[in-house]
Amino acid sequence: MPNLIDRVRTFLDRFRSSHVAAVPASAPAQRPKTVDAARQRFAADRRRADVVKRCREMYTTDTRAQEIIQTLARDVAQGGFNVSCPQDPEAEAIAADLVRRLALGSRLDDFVRLSLRDGDTFLEVSVAERTPGAFQIATVTRKPALQMHRASNAFDAFDDPEHAYWWGDTPVWGETAPANALWFAAWQIVHARWNHDEGQRYGTPLFGAATAAWKRVVEGERDIAIRRKARAGIKTHHKFPPGTDPTDIQRYREENKTALDDPYAAAADYFGTNEIEILQGDAHLAEIDDVLHHIRTWWLASPVPMSLLGYGQDLNRDVLAKQKEQYDETIPVLQQWVSDQLVRPLLELEWMFYGYWPAHLDYEIQWRRKQTLTPEDLAKLTDAALRLRALQWPEAVVIELLQAFVPNVDLSVVLRAARQDGAATPDVGEAV
């Protein structure tokens, strides 16, 4: 009896063949596989592994990198999203059930954070039977980014979709997977790639291009700390009259040993005939412009402005407001990446399990605002809704416009519930 994966594969093959017109098969263009090409591919994989490991070290040991990535992931995912499919409420309900079952509202934050850190996220899709011969996505689990391998060709296409990815924890020379590799079909893995170049197998970490600058930042800050510890303290020069017996000097040192050897002594009084000269510490310890230059160079890899995370010196309010505006404009771009790389593959696979061909569905992923609305904001939204309704705007359009400003509330559900209760249909403004 075929196992579950084989039955799912048979189901998907039969389903796709019923919706996609058959076309004559043609051999895909192939670049010649030479020893030099294999060597270059292995070198690229080694460089990727080195960059990912350095970025992980950066994330683990540098609070700035950690806070940047966590802030960006939180701002992108925390508001959550709705899947709108106005022409097919059943497909919309299937999508909503999938989002709840997989807890995507709370897990997207982690998926985005780790994608930014590593450059890649591999999610294994686990499928269960909801009824005999009918399937649904049960869970998704993230696999180790450096142990998962994408078995695509030189054009980043799968020659064999049934053997699209493999999991192995040993380095591989060339293009051949080890004998003990665990293989996955293309439908079993959702591969999200951050900062991905066309034709390349893998993405690039957020700070992938900034590892050299970060190394200079760490070295510069360490040098400053050592210099401050070694040269910041005040020192004393004890002068003795010419011809002083060395025995007297040694006795003097012994008598004042505690004060001379204790770098934390607040004050010490010396009695004798010798002269004591105060030597000030390094007067240039505050000069750290070179390190600040490296920090700013490193920070260029981040969409999060420095001024939002504690480096807002010498900024006026107008510049800060402009930086915040630019950052806010970046968030929808990143949310679109999450929609395309993580959410859509899961939604479309689930719809196929329920008999829907995704290309025939008119659906939209709507991201909600992260900010919690104040009573004043609600009053303004209500007034805007009433004005739009007075201008004879369609109810569905008004709901779509307002939905982005009302987190965690589905306005269409509110209206349907009001109608089912037998109440008069409220204005959209009143529903808000």
C-alpha cells in the first residue's frame, strides 16, 4: 500500500494535469557540467556557509544586530494579515482555517527573523488526511538552513521535482548528494530566500554584505576599551634627590606598597623628601570618529534607521521624521516579500488539496496595521466611513479601505453577524 507522501504526490499530479494543458515536453537548456563548474559551485556554497556563520555570530553577540533584526521582523509581521477572496467565501474560509491551524499570526515573526539572519528559510510541509483520499496541511516546521540543500540546476530550476531538496549534515563536493541524504519533493518544502539574485540557489542574510564592516567595528571598540583601561588612569612620578640610596627607594616603595599598587585608590598621602609629579591620562580617549564611521557603514545594510535604536545624536526633529517616514514606506515592501515567499505557497497548496486551482482564484493578502487604534483614531475612521457611504461608495470598497486600520477585526464578519441577528444593516461607520 503506498504511503501518505506517495498518495499526496499522486493526488497533486492528477490535479495539476486536469488544470494545465498538456504541452510537448522539451529538454531544458543545460550548461555543461565540468569539473571547474562543480568547483565554483562548491566554493560558492562554502562562502555562503561562512557568511551565514558570521551573521549568526553577529546576531548572537551584538545587541545592535539582534535588535535591528527583531525590530524589523516584529514590524513586518506583528500586525498580522487577512486573506480576502470576495468571489469565493468557501476558499476564504479554507485560508482562514489554515492560518489558524498553523498559527501563522504568531509564527511569522520567527520565520521572518530567521530569514533575515540566515538568508534562507526552509519550511517542511506535513500533510494529513482530513477524509479518505482528501488532504490538508497539518503543520509546518523549519529545517536547519545550512543543512538543507536545493537540488536545482544552473538556472535554478528543478530537473526532478520529486527530488528537489535534500537534508544532510556533512559537506558535499560537487553536485552529488550523499547516500544517506533525506530527499524532499518540491511541494514538501517552502523555500523563502531573502535578497535573492536570479539564478542563484540561495538568498543572502540581511547583514551578509556588512560582515567586513562589523569586524572593523568589533576590533575598533575592543581597541578603545583596552586603550581606556591601560591609559585612562592618572599616574604619579616619584622623584628622589640625586644620589638617593637605592635601599631608601626600595624601603619607600615597601612602606607605600598598598597605595602604589592599588589602581582604585581614591587618594593617597605621601610623607617624605621626594617630589611627586602627577601624570594625566590619555587626553584623546573621546576621539572615536573612526569607529562611528565603521558603525554607520555597517548599519547601511539595515532598513531600520540608526536614530530609532539609540544612535540619534545630532539629529533634528525634521530629519528624524523623514527617516521614520522612509522606514514606514519600507514595511509594505517587506510584507509583500513575506506574502510571496511564505504565505502564498502554503495557501495555494492548501487550496489544491480542497480542489481549487489557485490561478482561478481572485484573492488578496491584506496586511493589518501594527499600531493599536486610539479612541480618537476610531472616531476619525467612523467619520471617514460615513462620508464615503454618503458619496455612494460600495460597501465592499469601504470595508477594504478601513480594514488595514483595524487590527484583529474582520469588518465583513461584523456586518454579516449583524445581518444574521436580524438587525437593520448598519452603516460601515457604525460597525467600526
